[in-house]
Amino acid sequence: TSLGESIGTKPIGRNPLGMAIAQMVGVQFSTTTGMQGISAIRPGHDERL
């Protein structure tokens, strides 16, 4: 989190690569969280709970 925050606080013009990496990492986190959310909604997982 601290790494993403430090990258996000830098100006886009001065650190475009850092912003691109931060966006890529954010997309990966969002995709992983989304997959976990979908799997949690499956009936099989609900039966386990």
C-alpha cells in the first residue's frame, strides 16, 4: 500500500512509468478481488459456510 501511495503521489508528467505500474497493479488487485468475490457467491462455497 505504501508503495502504491508513494507512486500515486508523484506527478504524472515526472513519473509516467510509475503511474503506469500503479495502474497495472491496481487492475491486478481489482481482478483478484473480483474473482474472490465471484467464487464466494458460488453455491458450493455457501454450503461450506
